[in-house]
Amino acid sequence: MNVKISRGIGLVAALYFTANFHAQTTPKDTVQKEQKIEEVVVIGYGSVKKSNLTSAVSTVKAETFDDRPIYNVGQALQGNAAGVNVIQSSGKPGAAIDVKIRGNNSISSSVNPLYVVDGIQTFDISGINPDDITDMTILKDATSAAIYGINGSSGVVIVTTKRGKANKPQLAFNAYWGMSKTVNNIDVLNLDQYKTLMNEINLSYLTTINNPRYAGINTNWRDEVFRTGFDQNYNVNYSFGNEKVRAYTALGYQGIDGIIDPARFDRISAKMNLDAKITNWLKLTGNFNYINTTLKNTNDNLGTSRGGVILSALNTPSFLPIYGSQLAVRDKDTDGNFLDGYKDGQFALNPFQSSWENPVAYQSRKNETQTNRFMSNLGLEVSILKNLVWKPTVSFDLIESTNDQFTDGYQTSYGRQQKGIGGKYYSSYQDLNFENTLTYTLKSGAHDLSLLGGTQVHEKRNSWHNYWGDSFPEGSTMFDFNTAVNKHESLVKEHLRELSFFGRALYTLDNKYTVMGVFRYNGSSALAPGNKWGFFPGVSASWVVSNEDFLSDSRIISELKLRGGWGQTGNVSGIPSYSHFNLERFTELGPAGSVFTRQWDSGDLTWEVTNDTNIGVDFGFLNNKIKLSVDAYKRKTNDLIIQIPMGAAQVPFYRNVGSMENQGLEFSLNTQNFKGEFTWNTNFNISFTKNKVLQLNWVPVLDRANIETVGANLVRFTAGQPISSFYGYQVDHVDSQTGDLIYKDTNGNGYFDTGDRTFIGNPNPDFSFGFSNNFSYKNWYLDVLVTGSYGGEIYNASRFDLEMMNDFKNQSTAVLDRWTTPGQITNTPRANSASSQYVSDRFVEDGSFLKIKSATLGYNFLSPFKGVSKINLYVTGQNLLTWTDYTGFDPEVNAFNTTNGVSGIDYGTYPQVRTFIFGLKANF
């Protein structure tokens, strides 16, 4: 274990034992049984008393994240629930958040959890305003998630938002303002060091650099690219009502200026929740959400040659200016025109390769997405009989996005070559969902029975209408399809239907023994006739041992419950809507001609099926001052769906080809350390997870994550190896006489060849954890969240561009240790060595980290003015401190977060930021 992480974990352990000292040393004669208040937990299509819960379920309350500057609901889960791994894979405003519940259970299908927001089912949680949330319930195992069928195959997060209360009108306002800076820096060579390196690589490079036109130029590209970010957030909500009608209304705005122009995220959200009691037997509920987001993108996760701003800021040599007008020598002809061809406002060309432009030039490219989203549902609650309730609901989710891209034909070299290039890309997503449930409850003496039956009709429509072109009139500053010389257009539509029948039976005897059974019978139009339907059951049970006579009077054990269950879920999200058809498609490309593509019939394709077994135990000690939950699980997914390119034309063909397995342990510990004028509560969770591919047929290996710098994939999937394992060569040493890298002969044939490639790293952590402490004294409070991960490795592919020393790019200061003299002992090869151009373990790094994710200090002013019930002022710091041995910007990274099954790769990823905010909350 590395020193930094071990010290950090030692700090966590010390805080943990301190936190429990008071609770564990409470005198026995002061311990008394408190009257239990039944806590209710939301589950699929209903709720259950927590004491009767049989499955693996976690709850996250809003107070754990409502003082943090977050823009995505996924960030609110980070560090707050065992078994939920959240990676903020980029610091870019509005960037996608990677949420995994109990790891990957698929290679090609989606492993994102299903979110149920006030009954509206969605996989896209972006844009939802965290300020509207009261709590989130995470259904982690199949016995709880199976009732959602194929949609719940990777876990379910049930999001409950605020609602109006009868005869308690309340107006609330909260706002915060903050500033952000980079968490870490990567040092690069200064101009003199760079010149020395270029002299070793290619003497002609040095001749170019010393051209008089560059005299006196020494651009600090980091200062030109990085800036101070600014956050602002404003929310106002008003709730009101009486015994008949209750409503909650809210309006919010969030704006985040990133640390690298033009990155910016803006969100406007409006919400109304309505509850109406029409008669004694009829109730109406409605939930309406409107979200407008604007996302200005800074290109990252790309190398310098592909327009990646971050690596370009590090790679661009400092002898180059931003604009051509900054050159020291600019000769003019007799008409006053510059002989070098530059005009005012044009970015300076890279003299070595004009297509590799400077980072400020890359920043000038427009890439902006505007999204309008309307989420709503309407439901009735009809009491047919005293214990029989019918709930019909209809939900509709509409997302319409427009992406504008344009590179003008004046400023940049690439733009001038294309005479301007751009596009406008329209997408529309419609999700219509009809559900009916019938619930029967019966409580008689020691017996408590609940029966649920339901149906779901689900219809999704997607369309993409895209326009793009180049060669625009001189002076064009935005994309206009009609003025492009070379025009292209494409239109794609998809339609998917699902039909489901589901049910649940929940029986409790004497508040001690509970049995639950669930099933889902799911049909999908994406599969061929004969394979469209799948049956996914689940069964679980619990025994509240502490309610037995032999423990009911215990002064130590206040709660002891055993849980266990088994269930199945299915997944087909990794295939197209029309996978069982032979398709031929011609795409018209205007003057460039057309493209012909095919898809072969995958008619015998069937469901990916995950078998999930969970065993758990819940403890409560000393009147539940100490609460501990432990879960062990095993998940095996069979019939993995993989796309197989067939023939010379690489026609896509989908097959069920293998299996994989996840297993793990989860611990959640909550303690009340002090209670009174000074309070101190601690929450700690830790998750241990292992996974591996068990079998792959048809394709014994599957390679992904291509890096254009070396033209090779970093990740290989094959039987017996963990998901997303890094694959390449193992470095033995640097030859002290030649300065070349010597690789290990792993296949033992006596020479270096492709057969020496092997598995060189595992991005999956051994364990990850979250540790929060909440302190309060009188009106002051302090909340601290610590997150961490241990054992996962990162492939720092950014070092391909920063340490390969094979061209004119500037390099990091790590190359100062390069080999230069025969006999020199070093781990860094010589400049311009062909031996360094391979994927190897040279760039595999320990990704373990311990991070103070957030800390909030606040003060509550109670009833400071007439009509004001509370004013709260607070300051919050996010990403305050990070202990890690990782040499990149931040160990929370995944450049390939949109590629299924791939994790732990850093390749020019937008850095994480440290944010300080000042906030105000007021209730009227």
C-alpha cells in the first residue's frame, strides 16, 4: 500500500474509532429501550416498513448533499451509499457522471441504473435539479429491482421530490456563488529545456525554433488556456395547500463557467407537484418538469493532433505565439500585405505541421448543445374497496436537443482549408409509458399481507436529423446549411415497444418473519419472434431476530435482522431496435457520393440474464446509536450480447457469446457519537468488489479503447480476466548502452514480438468507501465528506503525448530523466526511440486515492425577522485535498466513459476542479 493512501486511510480509521468511543463506553445502566418509530422505505411501485425490508436497499437523504455545488443527481450519490460507485470522469461543467451499482454486469449493454423520478422512469438524469429532491432510494439487488424488469437490470434509483403540505404554506429561497480552480498541475519543459530536447530529436526542429521571427516569444499556454471558473445557483420554491389540494412549485437556475473556455453549463428548471383529493375514494397526482440546458463544450479526451484542448495546452511549444500578428518579423510587400500570409485575428500556424494548431485556436471552435426537456406524469388512486387500490398512471418524457458546431473559415488553419465547416444536429427522444397497478393489503393480528399486480405498456421513439457541410461564403460566423457548397443530410428514426406484466407478494408474520416474491414478464420488439419474452422472478426473506423473546430485553442488541434473496433480471439495451432484420442503408453525402452499410439478421438473439444472490444482516446496538449493515452478493450474467463484425465488409452481427461474474461485500456503519447541545453523527460505507469474464464464444478476445497516438487498443476482454483489463507489453528495463526500452519476453520464444503482449493492469478497485461526519453546536454545523478508492489502476495515456519524445511536441518535466549517455541508469528511454511507441505497463499507474470531497461550515439564524423562520449562511469547499500517487490531474477519470465496459483511462481529460462557494438559504 502506498504511503500517501495508507496515511489517509489511517486518518479515516482514527476518526472512526474516535467517533465510536463515546457510544461504546456508555454505561449499561443508562441504556433504555426507546419507543420505535416505524421508518418507511420506498421500493418499486410502493413502500414498505424498513423493519420488513428483505432486500439490499440504501437511502440517501437530501441533507447529505444539499450544500454541495453539484449539477447532476449522480454526484449526490457519491460516497453516500455502499455498493454505488460514482466517478465524475471529467471536471467539465455538465459532463456525464458514471454511476455503477455493484459494478458492471454487461460488456456491450448499458449498465446505467434506472432512475424513477416521482414515478417517471428514465436513464437520463441530467438536468434534474438536485434542490427539488428529498431523498433517493437505491435498489441494489435483483430481489428489489426485478419488478422493473429489463429496465432495472443494473439497479434502480428511486428519486422522491418535495411536495406540498396541508395548511403549511412555505416560501424558500436558496442561492450560492463560488469560484473554481484546477486541483493539480502537470509541469512541462521550459523553452531552454525544450530546445535541448529538440536538438536530440531532430536538428532541423531547432533551426526552425531559432528563426528570428520567433525571437522574444515565450508563451505560457497554461496561463492562456486555464482560468478561474465561476458557479452560481438560484432556487425558489413555494409549497401550499389544504386537506383537499396540495402543491409544490419551484423555479431554479444554475450557471457554471468552466476553468477552460468555452466550457459552460446553464440550466433553467421549473417544477410543479400536485396532489388532489377529489373524493374520499379518488385521488389525483401530477408531476410536471420543464428543463432547459445549454452546454458549451471544450474538446477533451483527445490527443493534440485531434483537437484536444487539454493536451494541446501542455504540448504546444512556448516559442509559438497565439496569433500570427505577434510574430517578431513580418515583412510586407509593396502593397502593404504581409508576406507570411497572416491577416489580423488569425491564429499562428505550427511551423512543423499546420494542422496541429495551438490550444487557443482549438478553443475557438463552436460546439454548443441546447436541450429542452419536458417530464410529466398523471396518476389516479382509486380506492375500489377498503383494502383494494387501483393506480393507473401515464408518463411522458420528451427530450429535444440541437447541437451546433462551426469552425470559421478565417481564424484557424483547419477552417481555412475547409473554407469553414460545421453542422447542426437535431435529436428527439419520446418516452410514453402507461402503467396500471392493483394493490391489496390485509392486516389481521400477527398477519400482514400485501399483494401487487400490474401492467406496463412502454413506447420509445428516437429520431436524428443531421445537416453538415463546408465551403461557406467568406465572413460566415455560424452554420447555415443553405450557404454551404458541400451539403450533407441524414435522417434516422427508431421505434421500440415493450409490454410487461409484473407482481409482488409481501407477507409478514408477527413482525418477525417476512417473505417477498416478485416477478416480471417482459416483452421487447427489439428481439425476434420466439425470443421476445423473458420471465424474471425474485424471492427474498428476512428474520427480525431481535423481536424474538430471547433478545427482546437485550440492553446491547437493539436490532438484529437476517436477510437473503435470489432474483433474475434481463437486459437487451446493447442492440439496435431492429436487430432481427437484414438491413441495407444508403447514406447520401452530396457531392462526396454515398455510403452503403448493412446489418445482418440476429434472429436467434435472446436476453442477457443476470442471476443475483444476496445475503445480508442488519445490526443495531445501544438503542441504535450504532447501526451496521453487511451484505454479500454474487451476480452472474449469462448470454452476454456482443456485436461481431463479420466478413471483409465487417457487417455487424449480434450474438449471445458468453458470461461474466461480479461478487462483493458491502458494509454500512452509522453512529450517533454525541447527542445534545453538541451532536456528532458518523456514516461510513465501504464496498469490496471483484469481477471477471467467465466465457466468450465466437470472439475469444474483444479489444477496445483505441489511442490514435500509437494506433492500438488499451483494453482487452477475455475469459478469466477482470472487466476492462489493460493489455500490452511489460517493460523490463532501459538499456544502459543504447537508451532503448527492453521488454519482457513473456512467451519465452527468445525475441520480442506481438506474442509478448499480456495483461498489464486492472482498473477495478479492490475497495471504495465514503466517510462523512456531521457536527453541530447550537446554531453552528460542520459537515465533512471523505471518499476514497484503493487498488484500481489507471492507464495514463496522456503520457503518450507527454513523454514519448518522438516529434516536435513539448513534453512534461518527467523526460528530464531521459537516457542521454551510455552507462546511464534510468527508467526513461532516450529521445526519439522507436522502442517507446508501444502500449506497455510503463504508463500504468496506481489510481488509489483519498479525497476530502466536500466540507461545509454553516450557521442557522432562527426567526431573525418577522415572517422569516430561518436563514442559513454557509461556506463549502469541494475537492479540497487529494492524497494519491497518480501523476495526472486527478485519479477520478475515464476518457472512454461512453464506451461500455471500459474504465480507468486518462487521455487529455478535462481536469477536476477545486470549488469554494458561499451560500444562503431562507425560509419564509
